[in-house]
Amino acid sequence: MTTDNALGLTGEGDWEREPDPSDSLRTFGAVVQALREHAGLSRAEFGELVRFSKHTVASVELGRRMPDESFVERAEEALGNTGALRKAARYLSRGEPGIAVWFRQWARLERAAVSLCTYECRLVPGLLQSVDYARAVFEGTIPLLTDTQLEAQVAARMERQKMLYDRPDVPFSFIVEECVLRRKFGGREKMRALLDHVLALSAVRNVKLQVVPLEAELHACLDGPVQLLETPEGRRLAYSEGQQNGRLIGDPKEVSLLHQRYDTLRSQALTPKDSWGLLERLRGAL
């Protein structure tokens, strides 16, 4: 029987495994698998044709590996020379380090949005977190992250914050529960640093922060945190997040309802001026 080495096939260690597969890798892999199965080829048979092991073929099809140019060319030839794989390969991109798989699509939409609204009741919104606060959040992640993963997460979060300064024509609205800002972490110095950071960001002209005070009655967003944005084309979208998942919401009726809730909560929260005063009092009490 012909061995992989004799055929020049590469094994599982061929390319570095993608730590966090991107949507484009998964889509490309699905196309390869569909064309291979349509041709009636097993992974082992297809592997012989493209001179890569069946394990590498499986990794590409599952979006776990970035295919190199030789894989794309040989796969194209083996599957009919339709041009589909060559064209699809142009749009391949690796995963974004430090950004959860379920959040990537929303993160890309954020970067182009013409407005962004965020309600948070669990923790300080990522776009307002200090470095130490973000690191504390990721240090508490289960399963535990490696040092490299942790620093990648922190770096990605800080990179996202640049939007607040780099896009001065985009309005950013935040509504945060007071209990979130009172939750202690890392001692007084780190709490002061967090509140100073939030105050500095909320002083940016296009950023408005409102706090829902502890004494507030039941309000419109009790179903949980939500983010809302508008695209340059005028489409309104929403995003909600839970345990190990996130949901992008595009249904116009559902998005409209979430906007109504957010707008109602704006009237129920403290004004930006009063919210600033509350943050200063919290800062002064430390």
C-alpha cells in the first residue's frame, strides 16, 4: 500500500492549527467538502489526489486549518476546475485573536456602524473597561486561559475602545446598572482607576453614559443586556449575549421592539449629567 510519505503527503502537523476558526475558513471548508462528496470521493481518496493526508483534508473541511496555495490549486484541479475554490480562497481570513467566535460578526458590524447603543447589567461594558478590569474579567474565565490567550483578549478589548476616539461622528450610548459600577475588584486603587477610566471615556463628545440607580423601580430592559446599532445602509440590528453564545438579531419587528425598550430605559435612567455626578461620588467615596 502506498504510504503518505511516499506520495509526499503531509500529516496532521503540516500547518499550524487555527486556535479560533473564522467564519470564512468554515465556509471554505464546507464548500470543499460539498464538492468532494459530489465527486464521490472519500477524504482519503481526495487526499491522494491533492497530495495531502486525509487528516489535513478533514482539518481544512472543518475550518481548523488555513489552506495554502498548493492545496487550493490541487483541490481545484481534482474537483472540476470550476474556479469556485480559487475565488473563495481570496476571501479567507484567520480568526481574530482575543474575540470570541460568537462575537466576531457583531465586532465587524460595530466598526462600520453609524450609531451604537449598549445596555449592560452584568459588568462594565467592554468598550468602557479599564485594562485592569478587563484583565480581571478574563482571569475569571472558565476554563482558565493561558497567559498568551489572556493578553490577546485584553489587547483586543482595548483595541475596540479606540472606536470611541477614532470615530467622533458616531454616537455611542451606554446605559449601565449602578450595581455594576459598585462591584468591587482588585482593591481601592483599581476601582478608582476604573471609575477614572469610565469618567474619561464618558467625557468624549460623542459618548453618552447613563446609570440606572439602585433605587430605580422595575424597568424596560429586565430581560437582560442588549446592544443595538445602525449600519451605513440604514439597517438596524441587535445583539444579545449569554453563556458561551451570542445572538445577532435582524428581524425588523424584534429589533424595533428592542429599540423601544432601550428608548424607554433612557427615560428611566439618570440623565448623563446626573450619571456623571454619581460616578464622581462613587469615585470620591473610595
